[in-house]
Amino acid sequence: MTEGMGPAQLLRIAPIAIVTAIFRPFLFEVRNPLMLLSALEGTYIIYLFGLVIFKIGVAKSFRIAAGTPFVLFSLIFTLVFAFAVGFSTSNFGTLMRYKIPFVPFFMASLFIIIYIGKMKASRK
């Protein structure tokens, strides 16, 4: 009999599940034209995420998210939903459909963080 996964195992799997749900399929995993569109979307999200991490900074991004209720909600919603989707889905066609609810929230939060970060930088 299996006992299921405990909290420690779920926490170990969480980063992989979240990356899978948000960023995959990658360009090198493309097998058909529809998958190419999803891979391009994922590539653009990786680009925006990179802007937030490298241009704005991790600490400043956390401060912006903590000080902006919509961004905080969007990021928490995205992480929880992405974990559930990434953990439960291995088929890319299904993954593309299941990620529809959280992608707009994640993209909006990235755009808002970039905007606020640039506004604060221009005031200095």
C-alpha cells in the first residue's frame, strides 16, 4: 500500500511543477504548430521574468509585490495554480489548456512590477 505524498515530498516537487506549468513547452520540445505558439508564449514569459529578476532585482520585486495587493494576489494565485497544474499534468496539450486561467495574472503582475520598478528608478 502506498501512503501518498507528504508535505516534504510536495515541497521538493513544487519548483519543477511550477516551472513546468508556467514556462513549458520549451522551443526545443515543439512537435506541431500549436505547440510552437505555446512555446513562443513561454519564451516571452521567460523574457519578462528575466527582466524582472535582472533589471528590477529580486529584493525590489518582492517589495513591489508586497506593497501592491493586486500583484501579491496574482503571484500567490499563479504559484498555487501553477503548482496544481504542473503536478497533475504531463501532456502538453492539456497543460496549454489548464494554464489559461493563471497566465494573464502572472503576465499582469510582471508588467506591473516592471512598470513600478522603472517609475521608482526614474525618480532617483
